[in-house]
Amino acid sequence: MNTKTPRAVTVLIAALLATPVALLAADDARNTASLPTPPTSDTSLIKSGAGRALPSSATTDQTTAAKLAHGLLSDSRYAYRPRPLDDALSADMYKRYLEALDNGKQFFTAQDIARFDVHKTKFDDAIKSGKLDPAYAIFAVYRQHFEERVAYARSLLKQDIFQFTGADRFEYDREDAPWPADAAALDALWKQSVRNDWLRLKLAGKKPDDIRKTLDKRYLNMAKGVAELKGEDVFQTFLNSYANSIDPHTDYFTPRTADNFNMTMSLSLEGIGAVLQKQDDVVAIREIVPGGPAGKSAKLKPGDRVVAVGQGSSGLMEDVIGWRIDDVVAKIRGAKGTRVRLDVIPAEATLDSKPQRIVLVRDKVRLEDQAAKSEVISLPGTDGQPARRVGVIKLPGFYQDFEGRRRNDGDYASATRDVAKLLLKLRTEKVDGVVLDLRNNGGGSLTEAIELTGLFIDRGPVVQVRESGGKVSVEGDSDAGIAWEGPLAVLINRGSASASEIFAGAIQDYGRGLVIGETTFGKGTVQSLFDLDRWPANETARFGQVKVTIAQFFRVSGGSTQNKGVVPDIAYPVTVDASEFGESTYDNALPWTRIASVQHTRYGNFAPLLPKLEALHAQRVAKDKEFQWWREDVAEFRTERAKKSVSLNEAERRAERDRDDVKRKQRQEARKALGLAIDPLADESSDDGLAAGERDIAKDAAREKLAEQRPDPLLRESAAILADAVRLLNADRTLSAQVLPQAATPGHWAD
């Protein structure tokens, strides 16, 4: 677990990257975009040369990577719960491989599965022998069936099947459904999917010819996506079926995926500072990162299309039309100080227009939008009480530039360092308390979780870590002093995981602040990144990295967050059940357990205060329109989610859509009448029927920014709860002595 060794980096992350195949999955629930679909003609994209010819087996480097991964995952010196690579593990790998390829059971039939079953106990032998042919053979069938399915779906667009008067339903959640018996059963499934796509666009006001054109292009793009898959994608999907069979958070990263992961953790990259998006056959600019070369040049804007890339001042310009987006990104990224030339067609021009040549010098770009941010919420005084100002710090992840820290760079990215700066800023703004918003924070660096806790406590243990052999070590804050000793609340939800749970659990165990929201994800394990390149003698090959579960963590109170998560002191309505999302949904998650507690100082005991806060919370939300609307939406979402299917009756869907539109407009009028902040997206239709990449990029990016300005009743209510706590403790010294027995200074919760 040593974070300083060059072989391993300790991370705590609940969910990282989907497999390439999984990225082709349908949209969510009621606005489900259809199953992936068809090429321009009935001719195979692959046979016509539009796609890539996949190899029939892995490369030598890939088989070496698989064997190295086997060495890690079967060795208790590295893996917390190693498993022997045998027939039992092979069966698990086989199951997960099929799920990774076809989790919605929309390509393979029961007949295919019966044929594949001969490989069920052979995946272990494939890794040991280096002959991964079974995985590639199954993938070849998947790609063939994909072509067959999309050709069928495209043919449906020419048929007279788009009347929506019956009681048909489209089943969009098929994870637990049986495999379709045969091709005819798949036909029936895909027919309903295409009809759902058509109905969504029809309800959005599109005409039949426009609908047919939109869906035809959508299906073509989906088919191209599968046709462009490489042997590397097959290998990553296969090896992750092995890694995920060990436990839910063990993963394999190809070299390119590993690079992207490291960029995410360090919040920086070397390139031009532009977010790219695939749109049909071209890669377009979606967003310009402030402060990067692209932004400083003022020569690029959202919607501009990149059609060719050249290296240096005079290198060959490569036409990148039709390329995979990750291949284009790899060409545009590069070392700081190097030049890159782009041929760009402006957003407002047609694709046959003459491109403009833009030359940029690459630089290090910090991804500020993913860093910690602060704001201040002003709460009006009531009943003669003064107004309160509550600082909010939104922390999306426990990021750290591992290499920058090793090099002792003065400005390396660190969640703790950024939060410390924001706390100092909020202190100068004289806030009455701070809410740390960890909603949907999936984790990150273990070191950051410990050091962030240290900003709010004055030395002491933060987390206990138990290794595979049973040895327990206590990791804690050794720095004297507290960055913020005042009132504190931590806002969590089901998406708060791992490092977020360490921090929230420690704050709760120390009685250092209130924990508000939903029960967290329930991930209680520690992972390390192992670079496979460090073992072989070959200095040129890149084998990727394996994220290995090496330990289990426990709170200082001895309890584990595994499966159970962190339970808030004050709970909000549950948005998603633990049975649907969370650690306990994994069939191979570690069980919950506990160990002995370690001695730690409790700053407070909020138990006597909680009933009063709960009562005030209930009174306030009973009058809070935004909170009530949010609660209504949660209840409706849960009801719809439980159905796992959607009606294909146009009158029923239109009535439902109309109700949503009326409700949205009525809420906006109520906001105006009550003097509340308006919803900047309230005037938009609930569903435009489009899939990702089909909307105008500039408008879609602007809409994404507006979404960040939407009312957030949970955050405001959390600030109000913290303000209540401050007021009650200031007003009642007896209660304050019970809750904060060590507080010697008014307003201090951590003396």
C-alpha cells in the first residue's frame, strides 16, 4: 500500500471506465435511444473495408500482459483476495465476457450461447497458454451479429410499422431477461426498439422523412463504431472479464486507457486544451478549456470540425475524417512545447468548404472544471435571527498528480491543497459554516482522503487498512493544526464512494460535523495501480496497468463501509435503492465485517441535537417548493424505473409528455411568483428524441453549462440545516455543552 513505490499507486475509486463495447449501450430509461443499428447499405461495413479486420488472436505483447496480470491476481502478496486461475474462475470470466459484449441480450441468442459454452472452462487455459483465440472467436460472432442486427433495423425504417395505437411496450432493461431463443426473437426485440426510436422523434415534432433520415444516420454511426473496434479493444474486454472476476474493482487498463486514467487523476494533460466529440464521420470541438493553447489563440470554437492533423512545422497532414475519436485525440495531444497543425472547418461552414490551417503550440493544461470549487449561500434570518452565510465546497473527486507529488512539484494537483485554499478564501468571506459537497464523488487517492480529513481534525487516525495477510495498519493525520475549526457538514448521496466514504465516516466518527444526504455506495476496499511494464526486460513494449484490490479499509470506530456505506445523520429521500446501485449489487463483492476500533478524540456528539434539526428540517421542506418538486420527481423516477419498459402507444406517451411539459411550465411560473431562482432549462422540451452526437454541438455544450445553474434544493437545505445547528448551539449553552463538550470558543466545533 506504499504510495511512494514506483510500481503502485494507491487509489480508491468505485467505478472508472466502461469497456469499449459498453460505450455503445443505449440511453437511459424512458428516453432510451434504441439498440445500436445499421450501415448505409446491406453490404457489410467490414467486408467492404469500412471497418477493421480484427485479428483472430492476441498479439505477443497482449499475451505477455495477460500472464503478468495472472501473476498479480493470483498472488496474495499483491491481491487482497487472490483466486487460482482454474475452471471455476474461467466460468466467471466467461459469464462476465458475455455480459460485457451483450449485457442487454440483444445480439446473441440462446443457440449462440449453447455453442459458446464449449469455451466456458477454457478461458483459464487460454491465459496460461497465451492462446486467447476463444475470446476473439466469440467477439467475431458478436461483430457479425451486430452487422446482421443493424441491417435488419435499417430495413425496418422502410416498412409500414410505425402506427402506435396498441398496447405494445418496449423493454429497455433486459439485463435479467433470458437470452432470445433465436433470430426471430431478436427480430421482435429490435422491431420494438426501432419503433420506440421513431415514436420519440415523432413526439418531438419531427416529420416522417426527417425521422427516417435521423435514424438511418444514427444506425450507420453505431455500426461504424463497432466496425472500428480493434484487437486492443477485444483484449481489454477479455482481460477485464478476468480482473472483474476477482472482485468488482480490479481492472485492466490498456496503455492508452492507463494514460487517460492518469490524466484524470492529475487533472492535467499536455495538448491544446480542447474537449472533442465525434459527430458523424468527423471530430468536432465541444468545449475550449480556459487557459489552454486553443483558448489563448481564440482561433477555435465549439462546433468547429477537425479534418486533418499534422505534427511539427512541416510534417505530413493526415486526413482524420472517419477516424476513431481516441485516435484523433492521440494525434492532437503531445509533449509540451511541440507544434501541432490542424485543418479545421468552421462550425458555420459546410463539410465541403475549404479548411483553415491553425498552428498551436502544445502546453500543460489543467482541467479546472474537474477541480474543487466554492460558493457562498446566503440564508435570510427568521424570527429575529441574523442572516447566515454558509460556504459550499464542491469536490468532484479525490484527485492527485502522483508523479508531480513524487517530483515535489510546487504546483502539483491535489484535492486537499485546493480545498485548503478555498477554506482560507471562505474564512476571509466570514462564512458561518462550511458544507463539503461530496455527491457523486466516486473516490480517488487514499492519501488525499486522509490529508483532507486532516484539514478538519488536529492529528489522529483517519482510517484502518487491513492487508490480505490480516495485518492492520492505521493511517492518519500527523500534522498539527486545523484549517477549518468551525461548523461543518458533509453532503453525500449514493454516488459518494470509497475515498468519499473514508472522509465522511471519519468526520462522523470524530463528531466533527454533520453528515447529510443519502447512504453512500458502500465500497470499502483499497486498490493500487501496478504498471506491467516494470516487470519484463523488454523496454519498448507497453503492457498496460492493472488496478488491484490490495486491502480493505475500516473506519476508526472499527466498522466497515463495505456494502453498508456511510449512513447520514439526517437523511434525504432515497433516489436509487441499494438493490439497484451500489457495492451490494455486485455478486462477488467482499462481505461486511468489522474490526476493533482505535482510540480517537471525539470533538462532539450530535445525537442530542439531531431531533431538533430533524424537526426544523421537516417544517422547512414542507414549505420549500423546490424540495417538494424534487421529492415528487424522485418518486416518479423510481416508479418509472421499476417498470423496465415503456409504452409504445402514442396517445399514452403524448399525454405523459404533455403532463410533463405543463408541470415544468407551472413550476417555472410558480418560481417567478415566489421570487425563486428560475430554472434556465424549464422552457426546453423534456425529450428531443435525439441521441448523443446528433444535437448542435455548440448549443448542447451551452445547455450543459446552463444545467449547472439549475436550482439545487438539496444543497440549499443542507446549508440551512447547518445554519440551524449553529443557531441552536449558540442560543442554548447547555445543549452546546452536551454536543460540543470540548469547544472552548464560540463558533468552534473543533477546539
